[in-house]
Amino acid sequence: MRVLVTGGAGFIGANFVHHTHLHRPDVQVTVLDKLTYAANPASLQGTGAQLVHGDIADAQLVDRLVADSDLVVHFAAESHNDNSLRDPSPFVQTNLVGTFTILEAVRTHGVRLHHISTDEVYGDLELDDPAKFTPDTPYNPSSPYSSTKAGSDLLVRAWVRSFGIVATISNCSNNYGPYQHIEKFIPRQITNVLSDLKPKLYGAGENVRDWIHVEDHNAAVWTIIDRGRSGETYLIGADGERNNKDVLELILELMGKPTDAYEHVTDRAGHDLRYAIDAGKLRDELGWAPRYPDLRAGLEQTVAWYTAHRDWWQATKAATEARYAEVGQ
Ligand code: NAD
Ligand code: TDX
């Protein structure tokens, strides 16, 4: 089986390529990645994947690569909410035009697509709301990032219905684990501590995210590729709801620091309050279950990874923090 993985030099995509190398030795992987600031080709070392440096919005290139594939797993995106508030333009270009380009190529060549998306397309929930997101929750995205992801999902649904392409969609909650860019919450705080900088909490830190280990996300993606039905949306989550303050205090404890050794900074504009996933459909219909639901154990492993892999993140730390400092975060 020949699989084209878009965005495979980014966080989740690279973990997907490692997972595939380990668990699916019969699969031949080609990665298509623009190698933006968010990518690190070193993340693919030891996987045997072929890396093609290019843009998912390059129709000729995409057409050629899709023609040579049996399956496309589409991770490539601009992925960071804070960046989308500063400059939405690459989000519209990559997440919408890029996904459109992939759709046209899979339509032309009759190739199966799995589209990777996020729970943020559903907007947010109140802290005391017993409800969780389900595949029937209406779309209500808040940020330029989440609205372009919502648009990309709708394009995939329309191409299934109008053109009969074979495609599945998954919407996952917040991932953590190795190879995550240090602009994101968990690795930013771990690398702050390792750099003798104070961790930074937006606002009061009451916002809740539903954390899942990246390995569980990728196992779920393979479950959907194996057994999912075309045109269906599957929500991926591992019942990992925690507020940001609790997660930060846990990181500080695991790193042997006082649990109040951080500072509050300017809140994110339009900051979604709470995300929570009901993964019942994935569990009941496809038989998936998370293998790493223990956040404490997963964070311990993640702290150990960033501690042991300074060479992977050190060169980007100063520039990442400088971008945040410009906006008081
Ligand atoms: P990331 O930012 O770490 O990686 C994105 C990758 O896409 C990078 O390697 C980048 O170079 C590449 N890319 C960007 N624009 C491109 C383009 N035009 N052409 C080709 N490649 C391009 O992102 P991530 O956190 O790994 O997220 C991957 C996917 O998973 C995204 O679609 C995101 O919306 C989705 N998702 C992420 C999370 C999360 O918690 N990180 C949760 C749910 C869903
Ligand atoms: O320094 C910080 N301090 C802080 O309090 C940062 C970077 C973030 N935060 C807060 C904001 C969020 O409430 O932590 C929470 C998590 O922030 P991010 O890591 O930026 O993730 P989020 O905005 O929730 O989006 C993530 O999950 C869904 C991914 O980046 C998206 O790609 C995915 O779709």
C-alpha cells in the first residue's frame, strides 16, 4: 500500500509516520510537506519515508503524487490559533485552497482520502455544561484557524456527496507528545522551564482542553482507515478534560519546581472556554480505545522527551518567545 501523508514533517503527521513504520511495515510512505516554520524534517529520521518538499496548493505536484498513491492522509495545515489571529492569510490559503487542491486530485484519480480535523470546528462549551461534542453538534468555529478547518471539512463532505469521492473525516481534541512545536501550550511550558523562563498562562487558566496522547490519535486514524465508512465523521478523544492551570501545575510538579512558579499573561482574543469530545461512535462502531489515557504518565514521558532532545527544539526557542513577547504573551 502506498500512502501519501501531507504535513508529515509536522507534529501529528511525523508521529503518524513513525507509528506506520512500526506497526504497518507493508506500507510505503511519501510525505508531502511545505516545510514551514512548524516543520522539522529531523522528526522523520529512521522512518524510511520519502520526503517531497512542496505545497499542497500546487495542483500539478499534488496531482502527480496522488496518482501514485492508494490513500491520502491529509494532516497539512496551518495549525496555531494565536498565529491565525495575527495573520489569517496562510490559514485561508493552506487549509481551504490546499484542501480543495487535494480533493480535486483524489477525485481525478479515484484515490481514498482521510481528512484530519479538529474539535474546534464545534466552537466551545460552558464549563458546567454536561454536554460534549458529538458528530451531530452544529459547526460554530471561533478563530480564523478553526473556521478554515471547518470550511475544509465541509469541502470534503461536499466532494463525497456531489462527486462520490471515498473519504472519511476525523475531528480530534488537543494532542500532546513528542515532536510538537514549542509554540503550543504543553511544550512551550516544558521548554520554558528547561530554559529558565517562567511558564505563561493565558488569563486565569480556567479554559478546559480535552487532552489525548498523539499515539492514541494516530491509532484511531488507522482504525478509521481500516474500518470507517466513507462520508462519515468520527470524533477522537480520550476523556482527558483538564483546565490549563491544572496542566501547568502538573508540569511544574513533574519538573521539580514550585507549582506557582509561572506568570499570568494577556488572554487570547476570542479564547474558547472548553472543548470535550464524546468518542462513543469510534469506540462502539469501530472498537477503538485509547491506550495512553493517563495524562500524568504521558506528561512525564513528554517532559523526558523534551529534556533529552534539546537539539530538536533549542534553535527555535528564542524566535518563538520573541513572537509571543510582541503581543504580551
Ligand atoms: P503542525 O503545525 O505541527 O504541522 C503542520 C505541518 O503541515 C507542518 O509540517 C507544515 O510544514 C505543513 N504544512 C503547512 N502548510 C503546508 C502546505 N501549504 N503544504 C504542505 N505542507 C504544509 O500541526 P499538527 O499539530 O501536527 O496538526 C496536524 C493536523 O492535525 C492539522 O490538520 C490540525 O488541524 C489537526 N489537529 C491538530 C490537533 C493538535 O492538537 N495539534 C488536534 C486536532 C487536529
Ligand atoms: O503559552 C500559552 N499559555 C496558555 O495558557 C499557550 C501557547 C496556550 N495557552 C492556552 C490556550 C489554550 O486554552 O492553552 C490552551 C492550549 O493552547 P494551544 O496549545 O495553543 O492549543 P489550542 O488553541 O487549544 O489548539 C490546539 O488543539 C486543537 C491545536 O493547536 C490545534 O491545532 C488543534 O486543532
